[in-house]
Amino acid sequence: MNELFPIFLKLDRLNTLVVGGGNVALEKASALLRNSPGASLTLVAPMFREDTLVYLKDFPQVILCERGFEFSDLEGRDLVICATDNRELHVGIKKACAERHLLCNVADTPELCDFYLGSIVQKGDLKIAISTNGKSPTLAKRIRAFLEDVIPEEIQEGLEGMEAVRKTLKGDFQAKIKALNELTKDLVFRK
């Protein structure tokens, strides 16, 4: 059973460290920045791939430190993502994160992760995260592609309408839920 608790983080309010400068680091950093373009990221690596540098040039708040990881890099962080090919380094960083009560994700190593980066579907303000509990990122990507296809682009208009209605509702929480359920019972996704 998947016992993960899904949350949506305000990354522009958190300080995230990505250890690595290669393909996996680019994948992780770009996932964070696609979903939160104002995210505060620092990447630390002895070298950065050219495509990583090209992608990150559009994000002036991202700090690049071209050197090896130092444990002092963990100071002031809220999240840490390890994305190198050095398992021994990852194990050491994970241990140091646990001692500091920092959440840590170690790419492609579920047993060392406190959290996973799910596959994300976004249409306007609607955002859906998909997790397979680390078992099959490929399946999560296929489900994402399916949902991107079936959720209409016009969903944003519906969200804005529902927000306007919600603001006008009176009564206690249960009465508001009942009214919103009544309004949305016939909502069907049409392609």
C-alpha cells in the first residue's frame, strides 16, 4: 500500500539544494522550476553539463557552485536532492540530512528518500501529482500523458467559476461542501 502523503510545497519560500550537475540534476532542477519558476535552488557540482547551464540561465535566482559538495552546503536548507552517480556520497548526505532534520531525495534510490518527485499534470491552476511509490516512474509518466490528454484546456474557466461561487456560499463547512458537490455533480471532462 502506498502510504506516502502528497503535499504541494511553496518552493519559492524554501531553500533547496541539488547536489549534482549532470543529466539527473538537470531533470530534478527542471522539474522543480517548471512547477515553481521562482524556486530558490542552489546546485553544487564539480562541473555542470552545457545543457544544464543553458537551461538555468533563465532562472537568475538559481545559484551554481562549481566545486565538490561540502557538508556546510546543508546549512540553511529545507530540502536536499542528491543527483550524482556516487552512492557513497549520497549515503553520507542522507545521514547528515537526517541528523539535521532535513528532507532528502536521492535520485533512483527509493530506500534513501524521504520524499519522491512525482509525475505532474498541470492545466492552469489544476495540478495533479502522481506517485507509484517509487515502483514505476514510467507508469506514472504514462498516466500523466493520459490525464494531460483528457483534461480540457478550458478547466481553468471552470476553476475560476467555482472559486467565484465558493466565495458567495453561506453556512457552515458541511453546507458549503454539499452546495459545491451539487454544482459539480454533472461536471464531465469532454475531449
